Amino acid sequence: MHDFFGIPAVFARIGLFLLAGLLFCAPSSPAAAGPRIAIDIGTGACIFSAPKDIGLAGAKAEAARGNCPGSLSTGAMRDSWLVKSGLDLTQHPAEPLSIHLKQTLFEDITLYVRYADGSVWTTRHDAASAGRHTELGGMFRLRIPWRAGAIETIALHAGNVVDPRGAFVRPTIENTHAETIETERQSLIYGLFGGVILTTLFFNFVLLVWLRYAFLFFYCGMTAATLLYGIAASGILMRSLPAGLPPMLGNVAAEAVLPVMLWFAAVFTITLLERGTVHVRLAIASVALATLQVGAGVIALITLFRAPELLHIPLAAVNILGAITMALIFPIAIIAWRRGSRIILIYTVAWAVPLAGAFARILVALGFIETSAFIEDSYFYAMCLECVLSMIGIAYRISNIRAERDEARAREIELTYLAETDALTGLLNRRAFVEYGVRMSGKGTLKSRLLLIDIDHFKTVNDGFGHEFGDRVLREAGRLLESIAPADAVVGRLGGEEFALIVPYSERDDTAGTILRAFRSTPMTEGIRITVSIGSVTAIIADDRSWRHAYRRADEMLYEAKRTGRDRHVAVAEPGSSVASAA
């Protein structure tokens, strides 16, 4: 089992993750010939809000006047313009150019291309047709047809923008060579991401079915939500949405799935940490905030269908609640560490990069910083790293749980032994002896023979040699009884110098005779010899009441053995009579 949960097995799984990631990578097309052209047209561009009807000329005039109050991170502007002049780009027939930007939440987008000779080429796409031009990674591409002459100005207009990130995320102008490299990069990102996430989900689901630990259930839920987010963010939904559904559904779905993933992550954290190391109030607060964030995500989906112009409000709520929820993870981790958590270090290392990336994406969504390819893609790299490190953490936690369980079982066995054992002789005490004797009778249908054994003249031993010497005699008598008792017998000390045996009934049983002969022939400590008297009864000992009745009858027989000379066995033969034996 150690090989399965130990570190060598973890590294074997890491190799499996990487192999699975490579298998999921889409095959790359051969790189195009020629120089790579990839120009960031967002840097230095003029971004402002104005209606579409001002046209390219009006937009260029606004840019020329320097009326550019917006930035790439300006969100929720109803109509957004981006104007980039002074490009002087010449197309090659074999390397046509295209505008490449992240698909965001807008109603329509129009591209204006002005050439050095003053001619203008334009194309417009609504959100639905833009979705059909979405590529892997949720990137939207507008291709520019080849024509002679240099491109002097690129302008973009986005209408009805409701995306808190703004309308223009990572806008670049690329040729075919750069497009091929970007496609290969996205294929690698999503291939590795899909392979690692699917392998992690499958492996942890198998562990969940097998071990049934709560934290594995929540980790599977988080991993499944992460996979759904990757599907939504990849652009697959935007390319395949049926007619009649809002074209922005893919983007909004991605934003709505993130709170679900964070909710599972919060509960996973709480259930993964050792008992007693979690700050209860902070844990409740984090789950409550994550639940509110899930609700905000659901409201965002509803708003998309009912009032899309207000979509930026629930999306902002999703990001604010997410930031607060993730901020609570830090005090939870610190308190867990101070309370002696052993798993928190691995957990912190596994989640540091994903949390940092998530915070950066929230800051982008709230308009505090501008996005970049690194920020947009870091989530996928971070989650791949998190999966590998979390598997190490989960393996370590399972190993701890197994150790804790074994330790608890050992403590339970020890406590049971102490509760059932006579401290002086190591035999069963009175309570345990009765319990095991009742079990021997099955369901109350099997006869047993109860023997009460009392050391003869034990008071004389105690008075003559002292109580410590008497205790040594009792211990040796107990060991002797245990050694000669039948294998299926129950042996106990009822108190003082009184011992007892319960054996399954047999007409040929001579346990009493064996005991009498053993004590006569076996010297005790300091060579002292002792004898015993035995009283026995045959009965069905099915419950406490039948035990008391059998004990009373056996005690009467023991008294009769003492009265008639000791060192003998008296058994109940039939009601009203007894049979004595001095064997």
C-alpha cells in the first residue's frame, strides 16, 4: 500500500499526467515560411467611447485631438472605439494579415482598415457571427484580404459592450506565420490542460469510490468545474451554440463556472486539513461568500437572457466576492499552520500560483490592471501545476489518515484491553467474562458449562506471607488456568481469589479434573503448593438473567465443595441434587 500512496507512486502519476497531456495536444500544422509579424495594436492606441455613426473619419479626428480617456481595461463602455494610426504595414500575398483579439461581451464589432492611398476596407460581425470566427483559446480573428498598398490605420468599434474587462483584450495584428505559432501554443496549453485535468479527475474519482473520503469528493467537484471552465474559455461553446441562444453565453458561462470551482475549492480546503486545525468561523465565512459568488454567477446567466445591458453588475459582484473569498484562504492557512497542520505547507505551495493568477484575473476584470497573454494563459499553467502538487498533497494526507486510523485503532484496542482485563492477572474481568460467555451460547441455543474456581485457604497465604506475596500467587494461578484451559474456553477472574471458566458443554469434558490435578502438581512462588475447589453448572447462558441464575447455582456447588473437604469439584447433576468429584 505504501508503494501506491508513497512518493514513488506520486512521481509515476506525474509522468502519467504529462503523457496524457501530450496525447491530448492537437497536432500542429507545419510552420509557415517568411518572417513573423505580430504587432500589439493596443499599446499606444486611442480608446474612447463614441457611437458608431461618427465613422472612421470621426474616430480618427477624436484620436488626432487626443481625446482618448479610455484604456484597454476600461469596462462597461456602451460603445468603444480603438484607433491605431501610423502603422505602415505592407501585406505579402502568401502572408495575409488578420486582427486577433480575445472574444469579449459585445453586441457587434466593426473593423476599419485604411490604406495609405486613402481607401478603406471594412467588415462587421455581430456577436453570433463573431462566435463562429472564434478560435482555440477564445480568440476572435478578423482576416484582412490581401491588396496592394500599405495599411496606415486600424480602427475597431464594439457596440453594446458589457464586459468588465473592456471591449479590446490583447488586440494584435498578425500574419499567417504568427497565427500558426499562436495556434500551436494554444493547442499545447489546452492539450496539456485537458490531459492533466481529465487524468486527475479520473484518478481521484477512483480514489473516491474506493476510500470515500469527503475531501476527494470536493476535489473531484472542483476538478470537474475546472474542466468545464476550460471548455467554456476555449471558445468551443461560442463556435457551436445553436441558433436562438445568446452569442455571449460561452463567455458568461465561463465566468459563472469559476464561482462553482471556488466553492468546491473552499470546502475541499476545509475537509482536507486535519481536524482541529481549521478556524471554524473563517471556514464558514469562506463557504458562505463562495455560495454568494455562485449565486451571483447564476444571476449573471439570468441577466444575459433578460437584461444583457446590466450584465456588468453581476459579473463585477462575481469578481469582488471571489477576491474576498480567496483573501480568507490566507488567514485560514496561517491559523492551520500555527495549530500544527502537516498538510498546509504542500497545500500552500500547490495553490500559491493559481491563487496569484486568479487575483490577477480579478484585478483585470475590475479594471485595475491591463491584461496580457501571460495573465490570460497563466490560469491553465497554474492549474496543471496545482493538479500535480495537489496529488502529492492528497497522497500525503491519505498517508496521514491511514497513520491516524491505525493509531486510533491501536488506542481503541488498548482501551478495550484495559476495560476488559483484570489488572492483576491479565485475565478477563467480571464484566468482560460475562459478555464473552453470553456470546458463546450463540443465539441462546448452545449449552455451556460454568466453572467457579476458588483457591483453598487463600486467607492463610495472605496472612502468613503478605498481600504482595498473595498477589504473586494469584498471578501464577491465573497463568496456570489460562495454560491448561481448552482453546475454546473463556477464562476470567471474578474478584479476590475466585476465578471462572466457561467451556462449551460436552459429556466427556473433564476440564474440572484437569484443573484440580494441575494445581496439586504445580508449585507456586517460593515452592508453595495450593489447591482449589470447583463448583460447576451446565446451562444456556443467553443473557444477564440466565447468567445470574447459572452463577448462583455454580456458587452453591462451590460452597458444597468447600463444605465437603475442599480440593474437589461439585457439579449440578439434576434439579435438587449434586455430584461431587475429587479427581
